[in-house]
Amino acid sequence: MVITTARQEDPVNDLIPTEPMGAPVTDTPTNIVRDPAAVARVHERLLVPNFPPRELVSVEELLADVARGSATVHVVGGPSDPVAVAITATFTGSPAVLLSYVAIRADQRGRGVGTALLAGLLAGITADPEVSVVLAEVEHPTHHQAHPVHGDPAARLRFYARLGGQILDVPYFQPPVDETQDAVYGMLLLVLAPPERFVRGQRLLPEAGLAAALEEFMAGTDPERYPVGSVLEAAGHPEGVRMLAVEELGRAPVSHRP
């Protein structure tokens, strides 16, 4: 999902191909796209085919986020022929970054495009001294079935694990993208390869800015209708938030409709 500074939008449909880490594509450069026509093309050709409506912001919302600088569109391929995209979102009150959307064109899956895109992107983000951690939303494999178009949650979770992903002990849900959609429950919130300075034992320290990021992320979500309080309470634990390995999936908290 893409975040706006005014209200919370939907999440990351984490359509990640099950690519082997050892087969990266090295001859396809990644570009940051800001031109409105190119951003709209990415939305039409990569996001719309790969994300259900309940998880996808409108092209107008994406364009507005890019214009205000709260979303960055990273594209593999030329502006007229995008092959893959990763969209990151930033917060005004937290140094954390959200990996909000990832999609690979169907005919390019299995060639290492997604691996190369995300590995390079994560390396660049984590090298930025102003960034603390990278977050990602994924569907809980027990609560969401594999889909022929939208992907396999179990494979997606394994993919993120290979990139250093760990599950945060937060009963996470995806807020509605707009007033016509419902929240998505049974979601996991991951932190990807957190730097050692933000980790103590198996906890993500408060200095990583998780609580502030989620408070901003959930700002437009009605706490009377959705379990916002449970998310923020868990994220604000004074000793930090426990991190679970993907193999500990059964211990991860799960959100449910109130």
C-alpha cells in the first residue's frame, strides 16, 4: 500500500515471484520514475493486473503520493515498457520505510528480476543514514490461499526470509484503501534485514521508529471499526517489538475482524 500524509491507504500486495536467489538479472537497470505518464503506465501495466482492488490505490492517489514525495517508484525496464516495479513509501514522523508494492510482469517471472530489484533496492535504502528499517506487509499463509494471478503467500514469505525478513510481533491488518473497501485481516508485518544498531536480542528497538510509522500509517483508519489500538499498543512496547523467524510463523499474532 502507498501511504499518504493525510490518511492511511492500502498496503502492499506482495506479489513476489518464487525466484532462485542465485539467478539475478544484471543487465536490466533500475530507474526512479517520476513522470506522471510513466507512473500511470506502471500502474496500468504492472499494478492493476497483479493486485486485487481491495489492495490497490487508484492511479490518482499514486500520482499524488509521487508528486508530494511520499512515494518513490523504482522500475526495471524503460518508461514505455516497464518490466518490474517496487514502490517505497516514507513517513513524515519516522525514519522507517515501507516497501508498499512489488510486481513483476508475468513473462519475466522466474528470471531473477524480482531478486535483483529488491536486493539492490534494500542495499541502497539501508545504506542511507537517515533510514532506520524497511518494513513490508505480507499475507499470512494460513489465512490467505494461493492465487493463480496474485501469488502464493507461503512462497512470498520464504522469498522475504531470504532477504533477511523477520515477522514483527504485531497483530497487523491492512487498512482499507478507500471508503469502498474493507480492511484485510490475517496479515503479517515484516522487517527486512534490520541493522544491528536497531536490534537488541530478538527485539526491534523503539529507536527504529516502528510505533511512529504505524501511527502515521493508521491515522485515517477509524479505531471504532478497526483494531487500530491493538496494533499501536504492540508496536509501542517500551522494550521493543519481538521479532520472529519465518519458521516461527505459528507464534505470530493474527488480526481478525472485530
